[in-house]
Amino acid sequence: MTTEIERIRILEKKILNLIKFANKIKEENKRLKEIIKNLEEERKRYREEKEKWNSMKDELERLRGEREEVKERIEALIKQIDLIGV
């Protein structure tokens, strides 16, 4: 049979183990928060890059359209020149 002192020592040991575990969890939580912060910053950079690429894609499509229009106008001018025999 355990004495009151032995029971208190057992309880003290359990409390100390619980405190160690709580500190370990606290450190893990801190580490995970830092990881989350880094991932959120990276996600922000990816979104900014995506917006930039979408803008460049739109500009490329616009330039391709302009190029096609210029090509058609040049072809029309060449036909007009051919008709007058120059």
C-alpha cells in the first residue's frame, strides 16, 4: 500500500510529465504557425505570378490579333498594287 507521500510523488511526477508534454506541444504549435505563415506568403507570391502571367497572356492574344489584322491589310494592299500593275 502506498503512503500519502508516495501518492503525492506519483502525482508530482505525472504533473511534471504533463508540463513537459504541454511545452513540447507549445513548441510544435509555434513551429507549425511559422510553417503556415511561410506557406501563406508563398501562396501570395504564386497568386501575384498568376496575375502577371494572365496579364501577359492577354497581351499576347491582343498582339496576335493585331498581327493578323496587319497581315490582312498588307495582303489587301498587295492585291491593290497587283491590280494597277505596278
